[in-house]
Amino acid sequence: MKKLYYESAELRLSVDKEKRIGMAEWRGFLSSEEFRNNGLRCLHLIQAEGLVRWLADQRVMRAIRQQDLNWVVTELVPLMLASPLRRMAIVVSVDIFNNMAMEQLFKRAGNLGDLIIKEFDNEDAALQWLLQPIPKKAEL
């Protein structure tokens, strides 16, 4: 059952412990401090609950600053790869600058090991993909 974990003006986090899925609904334009704190908040939830699936709903998220992209690649991605997370679905933003930033992020992140990331235009398709069984070798 989906349960609210955290909510602010910039982010709504929910978790379904049974399905081992976390959901982040990003909103608007975030300062670097808000972006980084909330990114770490997402990572903490993944680690604390042993989540293997993640839905990042970025439909109403605005552009991401270059220095924040650098931080994601150098700081957050390595921590995510060391976490239980194995599947991430991103519902893409309507903001062209956010989409360009995410494209750049994927290119710079390089090898993601067992983590598979896919982009979707709607939440239903993203959830359908996320909830498919994860091969045993990828589970912890």
C-alpha cells in the first residue's frame, strides 16, 4: 500500500514497502540546496527501506542547474549504484530545459551496472514497467 513519506512545496515522496517501490513527485524550479537535500532524502528512503524500484515523476519539474547535474553525476549516482535500487522510471517533464539536462545526465553518468533507467510519458506506463518482476540475479 502506498504511504506518504515526506512532502514539501518541491517534492512529495511516497513508498510502497510491499512492492519495494518509492515514488518522488518533483515540483517546479528548485534551488541547489533544495535539489541536493531532496536528492539525498530520496537516497535515504531507498537505503532505509531497501527499495529496488523508483518512480521519478518530473512532469512539472523545471530546469536543473549545471552545477547540480555535476553533483548528481559525481556524488549521487555512485551512492545510488551502491544502493538496492535496480529499476528507475522517469516520467519526463514538460519543460524542455529539464529534458535537456536529463539527457546530459544520462550521457555523463556512464555505466549504471545493474540499474536500469527508462523514460516514460505517463505514470501508468512507468508503473507497469516498474512492477514487472526483477530477474533474481539483480535482486539483493
